[in-house]
Amino acid sequence: MSAPGESGREALNRVWAQPRGWRYFSEVNNTAVGLWYLAAGLGFFAVAGVLALLMRLQLAWPWMGFLGPEAYNQVFTMHGTIMMVVFAVPIMEAVAVYVLPQMLGVRDLPFPRLSSYGFWCYLLGGLLLLSSFLFGPVPNGGWFMYTPLSGPEYTPGLNTDFWLLGLTFIEISAVAACIELIVGIMKTRAPGMSLDRMPILGWAFLTVAVMILFAFPPLLLGDVLLEAERVLDWPFFDAGRGGDPLLWQHLFWFFGHPEVYIIFLPGAAMVSTILPTFCGRPLVGHQWVVVATIATGILSFGLWVHHMFAAGIPLLSLSLFSAASMAVAIPSGIQVFAWLATLWGARPRWDTPFLFVIGFLVIFVIGGLTGVMVASVPFDWQVTDTHFVVAHFHYVLIGGAIFPLFGALTYWFPLPSGRLMDETVGKWSFWLMFVGFNVTFFPLHVLGLLGMPRRVYTYPGGLGWEWLNLTATIGAFVLGAGVAVFFANLAWSWKRGRPAGHDPWKAGTLEWAGPTPLTDSGGASVPRVRSLHPLWDQPAEMAAAARGEALMCRPTTHGRETLRVSAVSAEPQQVIQVSGPGWSQVAAAAATAVMFGAGTFHLWGVAAAGGVVTLALLTRWAWHSDRQPPMARVDIGQGIVVPTYAADHSSHAWWAAVVAVLFDGAAYLALLSAYVFLWLVNPVWPPPPWEGRIALGDILAGGGMLAVAAVLAHAGAGLHRRGRHWALPAGLGGAVAVAVAVAWTGLSTLTAADLGPTRHAFPATVWVMALYTLVHLGVATLLALLVLARQAAGLVTPVRRMTVMMTVLAWDFAAFTGLASMAMLVLWPATGGGGGICTW
Amino acid sequence: MLQSALRTATPQAESLAGLWWLMLGLSVAVFAVVMALLAAGLLMPRRPPPGERVIMVGVGVTVVVLGGLLVHSTLVGARVAAGTDGDPLRVEVVGRQWWWEVRYPQDGAVLANEIRLPAGRPVEIALISGDVIHSFWVPGLAGKMDLVPGHPNLLRITPAEPGVFRGQCGEYCGTQHALMAFMVVVQPPADFARWLVGQGEPAAEPADGLAARGRALFLSSGCGACHTVRGTAADGRVGPDLTHVGSRLTIGAGILPQNVGTLGGWIANSQAIKPGNAMPVFDQFSGGELRAIATWLAGLE
């Protein structure tokens, strides 16, 4: 309730006020969570950077005894894993969480508690991975964890388990970010910011989020299969029992290659943000850069096999991946030319962020050129797995992501701190990093051509490698010094930097519309946007908005709120009331940590307890979601009246559910692909013991029951919407009953078919498909029970029915994937020459 | 430069090196142009930006260059993979943690960490994994080819001239991936034929009393549980076949020169030289005993 006599701005400040003291960590707002995310990411970066220096010391000269083989292998595994999975992707998500809502002109992301949960999972997951240094079994199979080396026979210790469970835990944050970014970018922007007025950074993060949506599920599936092979002896990757080590490589690189572009595209977008600001003019070819960003995202899914050019795959297939790998240089080229055209005769200001942009251009062009080289199949046969490739991808990743990131950190530093980073120190950090980087990594190209492989803890003298290695080691310490100077500048300038004032760089985008530092509410009002660069093109309107004279200048639903708009034209559709501070997401992340931590040590009882507590906390969280403010419609200013609640297909919550289902569906597609892959590599599929083991009638009956369950859920929800309150318990209750029956008959059929999963990859894969359906029926059942409980408590009505829509979606998905699995089992082997698993 | 990809001795590796020099030239040219545009753009007096058409020009040039390169690279790849015509010599290489077993199936010869090939004749190397994934790489002769469990691969090369080349495992394969090297010796065909006949024969009788004592110690100390010496009772299959170990250039998978001293040191404490390798420490032998065993082994030519 607003206090009497309280102004709009005072009310905004009250509802958005960040808690003080230790309660600060119950905050969920993007400006707080984004900062923690950035700080944690930089912390992990520092750890992985120190690991890199240890490696360079060991390689400084032949036969160094600084690190032994085992220690070196652990160090390079953790360096790669932390840099790629615990630093690079999360820090880009962190930038998005922190700066995107402000840039899009809204006050928060649509699901603040979800991003906070994602952050805590990320932090605890990263610490779980790092804790292997305390316990001893540090992951040592390389960041790519190739089987069978990482499997139970050749790595019997917990090393691989730390990696698999730590990564899976961290991926929760990627799922959260993916939902948050897609829905946030598509549904929560300032009014008038139609897609053609959306900054490149928004496009890049939208592309990245969609890439996460399709790239991460195959890795998650791989993690699950490898952990099952390690713990349960299910032989997915064991060539002796129908499995295939190459299956892991396909699953890993289907994730691993897009991952590189998930890191690079935000970096490039930071350049496309900073460069026009310092040139004082719009980016030349804005639309072309948008198209290039999206094209890069699409092409990045056609490149994964270029990590397997030497694996013995037929040359014709390799040529296709080679072509795609070269083609990805075209959208990168578009961006480079757009940047060159923008700075053509612009007489830019040479502040530190711009220096990092120019450093990026020089380094990235070299990395792109060597990228074209390694896209050539025959040349890659020589240089793959050598220091040439180490040089190439550090040019791409440090050049393409770290330099833009450090430029962006300098650029946006005034938003949280209200201050500028020191210019002189900033220039020192840039030059140390630029020189150190090139001295480190340029010689590695030559080393690779002279025959030095990667991932070697030492090497003999006399092969011409000594001086190049020593040079690289010296360069690494110069680079490290540059990073240290940058960190010191961050720390010093936070309290003592020069005050930045309003819009210190004369930028054109909305995050600079208000004062620095940002206020807790993220702006006194939400402006109407009419341009790609509102601060350049509509300065009077922006100044008025900063004074609180535009939209949403008071909390009309008495809570924290943000604006939902139509996806394309950004017309206001709804005021969304978003979460405020609380501890449930922290508690849920802690319980999740217990589940993954105990699972790492194979303490299954404790892990299960952690899982149950997590589920309980998530249920409690879900109980309080789907809020419906008492006032049905509110006036947000300038005569615009919008609803405060909606349960339809334009709703942000529905979008989120669809994104989650797409993620799950991508995991399911990966599973089907794994099944087909194993079928292709096995001469007979299913192998003779399992031919004709299941009666076709049993499968048809199971499929029919799944369809009935989904129809019941639909019917119940549909009738409930028309006011028949009894229909919801009848429909969902019926669906649950059918699900129990399906589970029971399915399990008995599979048991009777003698599908011993340790005997061969075929029964193991069939079991995974069956368990996938069982788990999803379980989730759908839990959701149904939750909805019925909410209905009993009066929290679900024919209007307030978003949770009903989501539950029906879960039933649809469970039934659809279950039917697809059955069709696969029945149809696919029958066409493959073998007899199939069914008796007809 | 024993291991350089730019010091080549097969038409296959030469094609790859040629591709490198071509791409290097193109890249230097592109880099120079882009940097010149960057410098000019930054330094020139203030002027309005060019239109979007310049982006299209840049992209057009990129597409043409990349398209040409792709066609050329694909043709080179097909040519290299096809090998050369002729009656090939077949060699089998089995990668194990962390050494290479080398077999000449037609001649019954088995050795380790050394491959000898005749100059001028096509060779087919069958690549088989004995445990995890390895990658066979002799930069002077060919690009990498992986050894994947369940997926035997075939590498075709034609060594042109005699010479010695060093190779090394290219795919990370565990603790001692770094020290899993080997030597390839390309010989005149007549020398090679003589060598191959010798490798197929059983081990020679000890030349003197010291060597005879060494053989007795070798056989009585359990060495034969892991190593084979054809012509004796030693028939283990865990470690390298030592029947003609004295004819090899190196021991320990390409990391030490082969002589009495290094053999003795390796037997006494290979774990200090190559930590984690499968051979136990034999510190029970006296110096004299070590010398006897090493002398016998070094004499097995």
C-alpha cells in the first residue's frame, strides 16, 4: 500500500529498495544478481588464469619438473573446463542479466527469482567442481572428457564424477538464463522498441539463448549417459558391448562448438555497442549485423564434426562440415566490415573501452584467418590437437570475448558504481594484455607446425621447441600482469574513481538514460522509444522520462512490476508483478547443491534427500507464483490502461513454459539421435537376444493409454475454463490414474523382455527412453497434484489458470515423447534388416 | 626438426604443407588489407561513413576467396586420403597406454615404438586401439589419424626417400600421453627387406657369458609375464615385444636412446623416467645384474 502523501518516485524506491546487511543476498533484482554473477565469474576467471600460468611454467623448457604428469593433466582439464563452462558462458549471461533490462528500458527480468536461483546454482556448482582440489580426485580427462578414457575402466576414481555432476549442476543456470533471456528480450521491452529498434546486444543474447536451448541438452544427455555407464555399467560408449566412443564426441561437440559462438556473439555485440558510441555515429549496416548474428548462430550447429576430422569419418561428410566451417567466416566478415565502415573517418575518442575494441579487431582477424585454415580438412589433419589449435582458439576466445568483455566492463562500470575506471591504469592494463597475449600465443602457431601436440606435460629437447615455449611463458606472465592491473583498477575505482555523472560516454542506448549509479528501481519512468538510439534521437523525451514523466512512474499494483509488450511491435500488453527479495531460491539452490554434492560421492541416500527437499522448496515456490493482483487493469500513464493478469498464449509465463519444453524436447531429440546412431554403428539392431521380445499389442496398448491420459488432461482443463470446476479434478485425476497404469504395465513389459541394461547398449538405450517417459509422467503427475491443491485453496480459477495450462503442456509433452519412443522401437529396427524388438 | 610438419618426405605430407603455404600467403594478404583499412579509417580526417554497399563488396570478395579455397582443400583432401597406386605394404599399429605395438602381419615381425618402411612403396597402416583413443601422427609423413576402439582406421602414405622421422600420439590418452612417441625409419628397399627378415626371426643366442646371465635373470625374474622374447619362454603380451629390442633406436616409447645404460636405468626405475607407465620398479637387481640384463637386451638385434 502506498503511504499517504507518498510520491510515485518514493513509492518506486520503496518497493524496489534493496535489503541491507546480510539480507542483501535475498535480493532477486537483476542489478544485484547481475553484479554477483559478474563478480563470481571474474573470480573463476582468476582461478583458471592461475592454472594457465602453472601450465606455462611447466612448459617453459624441456623436461621441467614443476608439475608432474598427473598434476598437469588435472590443471589443463580444469583450466579448460572452468574457462569455458564456469567463466565464459556464465559471464556473458551475467552481463545480460545486469545490463539488458536497463538497455531494453525495463526494470527487471520477467522471472527475477529464477535468475537468482540460476546464479546460486552456478556459484555452488562452480565451487563443487573446484572442491575436487580439496578432495583429491580432480577431473583429469580434458574438458572434452572423451570416452573411454573418462569411463569406469580407465578413470575409476571420482575425477570424472566431479566433472559430470558439477557441470550438470551449473547447467541449471544456463537453462534459467535461456528462459530469462528469450522471454525477457521478446516480451519485456520499453513500449515502441519494436524489433527493428532493438540494440544489437539484445539480438546477440536472443540468438545465444536460442543456441543454449538446443546446444546444452545434448551435453546434459551425454552427462547422464556417461554417469550411468560409470555407476551402473550401462555400456553406451563401450565398443565391446554395442556402444561407441564416438557417440560421446558427437554429443559433446554438438554442445561444444555452438558454445564457442555462445561466447563470441555477445563479445561481438559488445563491440557493436561500444564502437558506435566512441565514433559518435550509428553502426553502419545495423540490419546486416543482426542477420550476421543470427546466421552465425544457425551455422554454428553445422560445425561440430570439425573437431573430429581425424577420427576416420568418411571424407564426403567431412567436406560438408568443412564447407559450413568456412561459411561461418562470412557472417563474421560482415561484422568486421560493418565495424570498419563505422569507424571510417569517425575520429573516435581513444578511451580504454575503445582501445579494447581495436585490440579485439586485430586479434580476432588473426583468429578468424587461422579458423579458416583449420576448417580445411586436410590441413586440420596436421594441426588438430597441436599447439596451432591452442593458438587459434585463444586468438578467437581471448580476442573475440575477453577483450570485448574487458572493454565492456570498463564501459558499463559507471552503471553500478557511479564512477569511471582510471584511464591511465586502464591503458596500462590494455597494453600489457595486448602485448602479453600476442607474445604468448603467436609462437604457439609455429610450435604446432613444428609438431608439438597439445595436452603434453613435458617434451624432449632437440625438436626446435625450446625458445618458442620460453617466449610463450614470458608472454603469459605479461598477460597475467595486465589482467591483474585491470582487476586492481576495478577494485580501486569502485570507491575512488572519478564520478561519472550522466551518460559519460555520450551513448545512444537506454541504459544511460538515468543518472549513475543506477537507482534500485532502474529509472523513474519507462520511456516510449521511437529510435534505435533514443538518447541521440529523442533527448527531450528521455530527459522527461528520467524525471519520472513517462510510463509506469508509480507501482500501480503496489509491488515490483515490469511491462510486458507484444513480441514484435512492443505495444504494452500487461503489467507484470515480479518477485521481490526472499530466501526460497537460495534454500532451493542449497538443497540442489546437497543433491549434486552427495551424488558426486555416490552417497545416494543423502542425494535423494537433497532432491526431495529441492522438490519441496520448488513446490512451495510454485505455490506462490502465478500472482493475480487485485486490480484487474491499471493506468500506467499517458492514458494507457493494461491488464495485470493474463493466462493466454501471449503471456510471459506461457512463453517460459514453452521454452522449458523446447529445452526438454531438445534433450529428447538428442536421445533419439543417440538411439539412431547406435543402430547405425551396430551390424544387427536389436541384437539377436532381444529380437521379437515384446508383443506389438503391449506397445500399442501402452501408447493408447498415454494418448488417453493427455486427452483427459485436455478435457478437464477445457471444461474447467468454461466454469465446470469439477472437471479439473476429474480430468487430471483420471490422467494420473492412467499414468500409474502405464508405468506399471510398461515396467512389467520391459522386465519380462529381459532387457538387462548392462549386457548391451541396445537394452541400456531402451531403458533410458523408458525412464525418460516415466520421469515425465512423474513430473506431469506432480504438477497435476499441485494444480488440484491450488484449486482447493482457491488459487486456481477459470481465469487464473496459467498453472493449468502449464500442467496440460506437461501431459502433452510426456505423452508425445512416450509415443515417439514407442514408434521408434517398433518401426525403426524393422526397417534396418533385423527382426525388430516386436512380435507382429 | 625431426617432427616438423614442414619437413616432409611423402607426397601426402607435401600436399598438406603446400596447402599451409598457400593459406598462409592468403591470410597474410587479407590481414594486411584489413589492417590497412583499419589504420586508414582511424587516421583519416573526419568524414561521413560509407554506405552499406562496402559491406557487400567485402562479403563478395570473402565468398569468392573462401569458395576457391574450399574446392582446392577438398581436392587435396581426397588426393591425400586416396594414397598412391601400387602394391602396398601392410603394417598394423596398435596404440596402448602409452606405447605403440607395430606388426608386419605378412612377415610375423612384431616390435614396438618403431616403424621401418621401404622408400618408394605405398604403405597401408592399419590403426587399432588397444584401450582408449589415441592418434597416430608423424608430421613429416602424414596428418593425424585416430585410433578409436571399435573403429579400425587405415592411413595410406608413400615415403619417398630414406630418413628418420619422429611421431607422437596426437589425442590425449591419459597420464603419459606426452611421452607416447615413436620413430619411423624410411630405408632403401633392400635394407628394409633385410631388416624385415631379421625381425621375423627368433632372438639370437647370447653372445657371451654376461649376456647369458642376463637372459637367465630376465627369465627367472618374471619379466616374461609381460614381455615376449621369441625363441625363449618369455611370451607375455602386456608390454612390448623385446625379441629385437637391440635393433631399435629408442626405448620407453621414443623418449630415450637405446643402449646398455638407458636399458639398465629403465629396468631399475622406469617410474622415475615415465611416471605412471605400466612397468614396475625393479630395484632388487644389483648393478651387475642390471648390466647383465641390459647387455643381453642390447644384443638382441
